[in-house]
Amino acid sequence: MRARTLLTRSLFILLAASLLPIFSLAQPQDPCAVPGNDNAYLGIQTVRLWPGDAPQAKGKTCNDIPALTIFEPQPGHANGSAVVIFPGGAYAHLAANLEGGQVAEWFTARGFHAFVLSYRLSSNGYLLPVPLIDARRAIQTVRARAADYQINPHRIVVIGFSAGGHLAALASTQFIPGNPDAEDPIDRVSSRPDFTVLGYPWIGAISSDTSHLSYCKLFNVMDQCESLRKAFSPDLYVTKDTPPTFWYHTFNDNTVPVEQGLRYYEALVKAGVPAEAHIFEKGPHGTGFGSGDAALDQWPGLLETWLRANGLLTRDAAATAR
């Protein structure tokens, strides 16, 4: 009887041991970005932008840790170009799949290394300029590590949608040159993107006009709205050094009026910045790379033509041979 009991106990221990990996996988994983580890943001390799606490961090939770999720092209298909992707979400959340993962996969299918930025959100207490600090650092990180990723440091595209479009436009007009004497090698390089792509950008986010989506109303900073508007309206900061830009919008976007994008496009034209614009008649806000509309679904093809015309789809042999 005792032998049977011992046998039963031994079998139970062996069964429990065999199930341990399954139970471990079922437990919630740490969603924070740890260099080289998978991350709950998109379940792919993700790296922190700063090895320690990010500037102006309010805590040590996942909401306080900006990070880049890395998508690589198929082996042998890399062309030496990179794209840094800023998902939208009104600075309240991140549209990680529609305006992040799906976009990254489109670019990697064309030979790009793609990096999706999870920036700190105003809904978590990180008002501007904190998301811009994260955006600049993301571009600097990709550029400083260009050799590691086998990319040309002068072929970095930023693309943003809605609030991410506002952030991409800010990063394209309020970039920092880099400090060659900085101790951190990432801080030594410029945060200026080489090309900019904007999808229905929330250019007029900072506005006291509440007849449309307003950052000031959304985050209860109406008393600071005018100073924020002057500081973070990208159309006010366009210069001849703003990167060449591709912009698309829809005429009947009821969330972000097309006039906001037109203001930015007009500023580009006045500054002599090469810019391409596409305004579609129909389509709601937040369509990502298409919504099933026969006309609107054509815009990624127009983008591909623009990327090709700028040499970004041509393989850079020097970069990819590193």
C-alpha cells in the first residue's frame, strides 16, 4: 500500500513538473520593454529608448517606459532603409495594430527595417513635450545604431497617423542636431528624419476650438492652451530644412478636418519643401492603410511610388553588406 502511495506521489510530481512550463506561459508576462526580450506591446523584440528611467519619468511602470518594437525584413530582402512609426490614438492610447503593426509589415515587405514607437501618453500624465522627447530619441536610436541594423543613417522615414501624425510633424520641424561631445552615443546624432509621411495628421491638435477634437479639452489644459498651441503647432515651425513630405487625408474626416493638413501643406510649399498631397473624397478618420474603399485603398500604392521616386526602395549595397 505504501509503495502504491509513493508511486502515485511520484507520478503526480512528474505530471506537475511537465505542466509547469504551460502554467508559466499562461501567467501574465511583464509587459515592460526589456532590451532583447519580447514585449506585450506587440509581442515582438522591443528595446527601451533609455537604459534607465526616461527623462521626466513619473514612475517605473510600463506606462513610464517608451520603447521601440522592431520588425525586420525577410533575410536577403533588406534595402538599407528604415521607418519609425508613430501610431495614433489622440495621445490617450496607441492604435498599435492598425497604425503600428500593420504598417510595419507593409514596410518590411518592401525591404525596410521598421520600428514602432510606444511613446508616453498624455492620458498617463505625460503632456507635450514628453511625447516629442520620445520621438526624437527614437529617431536618434535608429540612426546611432544604423550599422547594427544594416541601414543607411540618411534613409530614415517617419510615418504617423492622427496624433502620431502630429507627433511625426513635430519631430520633422522641431528636431535636434545632436551633440558630438555627448557621453551617450545616441545623443551625438541628429533626430531629423530624412523623409516624412503623414496619414490624416492631427496638425491642429492644440486648439481652444472645441468644435473638433481638442487636445486642450481632452486633457483639461484649456488654461495652458494658447502657450501649448504656440509651442507645439507644427505648421508654425516649417522651414526649408523640414524633410520632404507625403501627406494624405480625406475630405469628409469629421474628427480631424482636412483644413488642418492643408495648413501644414501650405507651409511646406511656402518653405520650398518637396511635398506630395493626396486628398480623397470619402473615408472616415482612422483608416490606417485602407478601409476597403476602392478609392482610398489606393493610397499605399501612391506612397510606394513616392518612396521609389526618392530612392528608398533601391537596395543600398554598402549599408546591407555591413
